Amino acid sequence: MRPSGFLGAAQFLTRIPIHLRSAPDLTASVPWFPVVGAVIGMAVGGVSAGMAHLVPAAVAASIAVLFGVMLTGAFHEDGLADTADALGGWSPQQRREILKDSRHGSYGVAALTGSIVLRTVCVASLGPAAAFGGLVAAHTLGRGAAVAAMGTAPPVPTDGLGADYTRTLSRRGAVLGVVAALALSTLAVGWWIAPIAIASGLSAVLVVVGARRAFEGVSGDILGAVEQVVECMVLIVVSGLA
């Protein structure tokens, strides 16, 4: 994992104005996705924990989750919405065509809003410390699951940024990304990582298996859906453990 890859990953995954001397090598940046996820999680968790001392828990959770959406430019939420809309197609080819449409239909809007509401409710149910740790783990493992999907699932048989980098990501890079995600999440939640990792892994596998059947592979939008599903699953498990 080259250190320069961190800045490339941060530029790709966030709306932070990072100016690099040359275009980032996203293949080298992909293993850094979970590390950037941890930084995003700390920022969102910090907002949640800080606001919890000033306003009711539900308000603090709403502000924190929406801050995360703003920080990332709704990057993964958009992928979830596109994937949900595309599942309404009748064939893999038709679903892939719908996936390319930037407009959101009823399924997409329902999935996007459902993700935001679910995460907000989960965070609101937690104390400041548990919310901070849970959000760090959620954002870290969400990106780690996307990296794992890129390293194990075939890309959709069409061109696209996500499919292109799925083709070029090495198995070593994928392993490094997953290991980083598990290590950083363990620091955030301690022994809770065991049930969280199991639930996250199962949910990611279900999304990837469904994507292979529905789309014949994974794309950038589907990777966004993987991230969102895992992020939600982590917060669900944390809320139950807490």
C-alpha cells in the first residue's frame, strides 16, 4: 500500500478539495478505501458525540448522518439507489441499462431514504461513545466490504469506472484492504468486532451473490450498494449489542 494512495482514495471518496500533482492511480488507491472510511467515520462519529451534549439524541444522529452524506457527496447512497432501481428490470441486460440511468425512480428513492432513516435511528439509540465507535466501524467496514467485492466478484460485462478497477485490482490489494478494515474496526469497537464482522460479511455476500444473478457481475453502483448495506448492518448490530 503506497502512502500516496491515501490521498487518491480521499479525493475519490470524499468532497474534500484535494489537489494532486497528477491524476491518482485508483488501482493503488483502492486498498486505502477502508482507511479513508475510518477517517470519515471519525468525523461523523465526532459530530454525533459532540452534538449529543447539546441537542436531543435524535437530532444529533440526524445531523451526524447528514454530515456524512455531505462529506462524501452521497457517493455510495447514489449507488444504492441506482442498484435498487435497476433490480426492477426483466433481464441482466435491461438491468444494466437501467443502472446507467442517473435518474432515480421509486425503488431508488425508497432505498436511499430508507438507508438514511435506518442509520439515523440506530445512531440515536446509542450513547456518545458507542455511537462514535459504531460509526467508525460502519464506515470502515462498508468500504472494506466494497474492496472485498472488487477482489472476489467478476465485473459486469460492460465498461464503467467500478468495473474497470474491479478488473485491475490485485488479490493482494484486496486482502490488504480487508485486513486494514478489520484492524481499524477492532480498535473502534473491541470485541464487538466478532459479531459485527460476521453480520457484515454475510450481508455483503448476499448483495454480491444477488448482483451476480441480476447483473452478471458488479459495477461501481453495486459496490456503493454493498457499502451502504454493510454500513447499515454494522449500526444495527451495534445498536443491539449496546
